Amino acid sequence: MESRPAVNGQHGLHTTHSVTNIVGGEKRVLIATVGSLLVDLISFTLILPLFPSIIQKYREEDKSGLYPILAKASGQLGILIGAPSNQSETVLIGGILGSTFCFLQFLSAPILGAIADAKGRRVSLLTCLIGIIGSHVMWLYADTFLWFVLSRMLGGLSRANVSISNTIIADDTKPETRPRGMALIGGAFSIGFTVGPALGAYYAKVGDFTTPALLSTGLSLISLLLVFFFLPETLPPEKRSDGRMALSLYLWPPYLFQFKAVSTGKRLFPLGLIYFIYIFFYSGLEFTLTFLTHEKLLYSPKDQGKMFAFVGITMTLIQGLLTRRLKTGLEKPSATFGIFIMIPAFILIGFSSEAFMLYSGLFCYSLGSGIVGPCLTSLAASEVNSTNENGVAMGIFRSLGALARSFGPLVSAGLFWCYGPEVAYGIGAIAFLIPLFLLRSVRPQKIKEK
């Protein structure tokens, strides 16, 4: 791919053509983008195993008055979805915070993607990373539950760095190497969601909440520095959009599903719908898996840690050895296979009564997870004809996944607690037939350079 022209922006926001040429444009962009995202994801996932302990801490110490309000709301939600009384507070408060986080990501990703199209990728990505650092600093100094919740809300609004990273890969890779680039993004997720929770589990065990907040802040700062010093701008000023579009195009869900802010929205609509339905049921398994293994197999937190390590390592190997080697034109059949393999994954996991059956299902789950996301993202990127629409297209695409994660876990948890894991996971397995059917109608256009 041709090297990008030099853009000497203000305040160090753009790097020079000569520096880009030293390493090689495409390789440099891949390393800086994926490296920054990997470090950020470790900082993002480090808090996950700490959530139960943090919520318990604020239950005993909160002086803001917010905790009792959320506790009452979680109790009502627990009754609505049939949650056991001993799980309807801590678990569901965590669920409410998680859903709020994802919903704010749903709101911000299209807008920050549009800003990336109008002002450049670096400006938008650095804005996100500054917000993420701010959220970790707020967590570090959160002496009340209100400040902790506000820190999570700021983090959700800033999480568009993921879609912008996808945009940068779409900008700077040739069509034949784009699946590899998206697979590297997926690999960063797999590694991040393996390393981060492992670190968090250690601090949860020793009861230390200050060090992980400091570590998350430091890692996010490293992520920002990688972008600031090493990531070239991939969207020159002459290719940028004017940014003049109605705000409703970025916020109103029917418009987002139709990708009305993108000129090729009609071609992106089925891919966005497929991605939404897939993530809706996929995220349900993520949320209920720990309950299933605890209830049916009596797994301890240590056993569950080993289980998630197996999933993370397997996904990393699949994306490193298989997905990143996919050639252009294989994204649709690969995504079809990945969604199809989720059907036996859900059945094996939902009906598992011993470790071999569970891990067989987890292997299928890891295989599908390692393939579907990168392939669908690559397909969506290939349907965008103008480089100055990559940002908003990837932002909307990721926002639909965030919307699915806002509600999918609660629906799946309701099925799980009301009717049992076999019914919940059986419905999930059958539901994957919907995106499989929709994917049949997708006809990828012939990919060309933008």
C-alpha cells in the first residue's frame, strides 16, 4: 500500500512521512494500533474479577446514598428475571453497571467515529484514551459508590477506541491483508481478556483495590503514549468528511441499524443485524457461564479461572494460526462456519454434566469466537466505499454490538434462572440459526482500493 502523505499537524497530533517510511506504513500502523489496544484491554479487564469485592466494599462503606438505590433496583430486577435471592444484589448490580457501560458505548461509538472521519483518527483515538485514563483515575480516588459509578460511565463513553482501531486497520491495509489485520485486533482481545483477569484475580485474592487502579491507569497511559509517538495519521486532511450530518443519524437505533450515515448503508444493514443478533446471544453465554459451572459442576473461582484461561489461550491460537491467514473472499464462509459451530458449543455447555463435555463445548465456543468477530468486521469494512466513512461505519457496527451486550445478558440470565441452563442454552443454540440464515443473503462486493 502507498505510504501516506506527510501531515504536520498542530500539537504533535500527526507524525511525519519520513518516520513512517523508516518502519513501513502498514506494518507500523498495525504494530502501533494493535499494541496500544492490547495494553488498553489488559487495563480494561483487570477490574473484572474485582467487581464482587468492590461492590461488597461499597455496600458496607458507601456514603453517597447511591448504593441503596441500586440495591433496591437490582432486587426488583432479580424478581423480574427470576434470580435466586442470594444472587440478586451483588451479581445484578454488576449486571446493571455492565449494561450501562455498554449502552454508553453504544451512544458514543458512532459519534466518535464520525469525529474520526472529520478530524482524523489520531485526534479521536487520543480523545478516547484520555477519557479512559480519566476513568481509571476516578476509580483510584473513588471514596463513594457514586464516584465509582461515574468512573465506569466515563469509561463506557470512551470505549470507542476499539471501533477506531478497527477503522485504522481498514484505512491502512490492502484488501487482501484486511482479514489478517482484523484477526490481530481479535487476538489482542483474546490476550487482553486472558492476562487482565488473571492479574485482577490475584489482587482480588489479596484484597488490594488500590494497586489495580494504579496499574490500570499506568497501562492506559502507556497505550496513549504508543498512539501519540508511534501511530501515523491514516486519514489525510484532503480525504476527510465535513462532519455535517444530523445527530439523529448517530443516536436513533433504527437509523443506526440502517447505517443511514453511510452511503452504502443498504449493504451494511444485513451485516449489522447479523452482528447484533450474534452478540445478543453470545454475550448471554458470557454472563451466565460462571453460574452454570458453579451450579452444575461445583466449580470454584480457581476452577473458573482455569476455564477462562483455556478459552483465552485457545482463541489466541485460533486467531494467530487460522484467522489471520484467511484470504480475501473467505470471510463469509468462515463467518458462516464460526456461527454454525456455536450451535454445538451452546448445546454441549448447556447440557454438560462433567468436565470433558464442558471443555468440548468451550473449544467449539473458542473456535467460533476466534473467527466470527474478525470476519464480520472485515466484511463490513469491505462494504464501505469511501475512506472518510470508515470511522462512522465501524463506529455504528461496534455500537450495535454494544447495544446487544446491554440487553442480551439480562435476557439470557432470565431464561437461565427461570427455566434452567438446558433451556437457556438450547434457545441460544437455536437462535444462531437466525444469523446463519441472514448471512446467506449477504453478497460481498468485489473489494477494491479506496
